[in-house]
Amino acid sequence: MEILETNKTPEKTFQDSVVNIQNRNTISITGVEKVFETTPKNALLRVAGVNTSILGDGLNISKLDVETGIIELSGLITEIKYSTTNGKENIFKKLFK
């Protein structure tokens, strides 16, 4: 079975982002370049070039607009983590500990 690739559009990049949290129940983020994964416990995103984790309970995507880079999540928001290191650096740190 052969899989044919369709024309891929290049990923959008953003210089800025805005994070708005309302009562820990809704979070909206602009500058979203990629959504890696979402589960009821976390959402892994790249926001304006920075890997970002949204942690919580019952997280659900309420809105996603890939053209403008906007995502809105609902559920209990408990934590936001930003990582400025890329995946390769993290792998090397784990290997040489």
C-alpha cells in the first residue's frame, strides 16, 4: 500500500502570544503554531516558538483556528509550563546525568 503525501502548507510562525485565563475554567491562547497532543489532563503546544504545556483536569478544546493561531481550552486549569530548550538538549541532559 502506497501513501501519497498531499501538498503540505508550511507551519505558521508567530512572534507574540497572549494568554487569557478566566476563573481557571477557560484559557485562550494566541500565537499557537502547533498542537502536539491534547488529553483531559494536558495540552502540549508550541506557542510563538516556545513549547508550552497546559495542565489541568477535564481539558477540552473549545475552539481551534489554525489560520490565526488561536486555541481555547475549557476545564480546570491548574498549571502552565514553558520550555525554551529543544528536545535534543533534553535528551542529552538525560543521557549524561
